[in-house]
Amino acid sequence: MPVKLIKNEDSSSLLLERIMYTKRYTLFLDRNRCVGCELCEIACPKEAIKVIKPSEFKEMEEPPKKITATVSEDKCNFCGICSEICIFGAFKQSVDGKDFIPVLESESFPRIIHEVKIDESKCPPGCRICEEACPLHLINVKFDSERKVIKVDVDSEHCPGCRICEAKCPYNAIHTRKIITGVIKINVDLCPEGCRYCVDACPIPDVLSIADDGKVRVNESFCVYCGACKKACPVNGAIELKRISFYHAPVKSGAWNKALEKLTSTLDMSKELRSKSFLKAYDSVKRLHMGGKTKR
């Protein structure tokens, strides 16, 4: 049992702490980074997270100005799944002041991979195209005294993998990979006239836009499939979002299977599980041939 349970939240952040005799668990949510999507809410095994509208913060004098997540202190068990599944890095889990995600430590949940690779040797002097293209301002280009690019720093921890920087770079100097693959469809016949909630909620500019005919259009090239649009939409069924896969490190786990079942379709989940079963069988065969040792 915790000695003390603390919850403090305002319009910009949420801090949840469970203080034990020997450990102090902390969960922090940066609402400036939270886009109000549904990933954490869906993945939470304790149903401790809700993504709600500003009007639902009944006891807060100055509530957030946009849809955002909140966490129930009575339900949260500080497993850290929300911290890992958030592709925007809005959650931060720590123990005794140090970053620590229990489900990663126990290998019951995979590390989500944010892949961004830069080849500075291809960058021409003075170029800032990728820095200016990043919609979340996560890229910083550094130059030497002659304006030659010496370093391109990318805050990959908070990068959701939209790939705009790669598409905009004409020098093939930057490579990224989508974290989530999927399919999104707008049923425009269900959209209320003049509505643009989904467009305004999308964290990546120009993924959703209003065409000349007043209908919502989708550019899936840069969609990160977070679900912020679906969460903001006032009409059930107007947005259909199907996640197919997550880019993650290998894992042996039941917790991930349960999260995957909720985050993707049953068919796509079965494909990933079949793939893992194949790899497990492959490892077993290699162990037989290598005297019990497996190498990849």
C-alpha cells in the first residue's frame, strides 16, 4: 500500500506520484506535447487514462484549452505503458527521480522505435530545410564558422515519424521510418456542414484539409495514425482509423499482445503474432544447430 498518493494537474501538466516506504513512483504528463489522441487511453491495461474535452475538467479553474489526457490516481499502477506508447513523448515515467519504465525492464512491453538517421555529409552549406519543415520543431541544424553543416540534432524521443523532413529534403540526407502504419478514411457524407474539428486537432499540418468543395481530404503520406482527429470528431463513424503495425523492438510478452489487440484490428494482430511464432520456431531450430546458442 502507498504511504502517500499525490495528484496535481493544471492546464499545462499533470503530476501523479505514489510514495512508498522505499520508492517514489512518478508519472508526468506534458500537456503542451499531448495532442489528445487515443493511444494511451486504448493501451492502458487498468483503464486509468481518459482523453477528455476541456469542459470535462469540472474542478479546474483554468482547464486545458484543448482535448487532452487525464489519469486516475486510484487506477494507475505506474506500469509505464502510456510513457512508451505515446509517440509524441508526452508522458514521462520515473522511479526515485530516474527515468524508468517497469514494463520495459520486465520485457513485457516492447520499446517503440523512433528512427531518424542523418547523413550530414550530404547537407549543403547553410541548409535548414529539414529544420524549417518539422511541424513539431524537433530539428536543430548547427553550422561551423563557414556555414557548413556540422550537426543535425533531432529530438527523436518526441518524433512521431511523420516523415515530412525526409520528403522535403532534396539531398537525400535524412531518413525516417513511420512508427505506426495504417489506413484512415473520412466518411464525408457524415461530416456536419462547416465542421473542421478533425483538421484543427491533427498535430501534423496538411494531413487533413478542407477542399474547395468543403469536404475533408486526407494526405496519408504524413499521417501518424495517432487518432487525434477521431477523438475530436463529434460524429461517430465519420472517421475510420485502422492501425496495421507498430515499429518496435522484439518482445516476449502478454501485455503487448493485449495492447496490440486493442490498438489494431484482429486480423493485423494475428499477422504480427504469426510472425513472432515463426521467429520463435526459427530460434529453436538455430539453437539445435548451434549447441543451445542463438545469434542474429
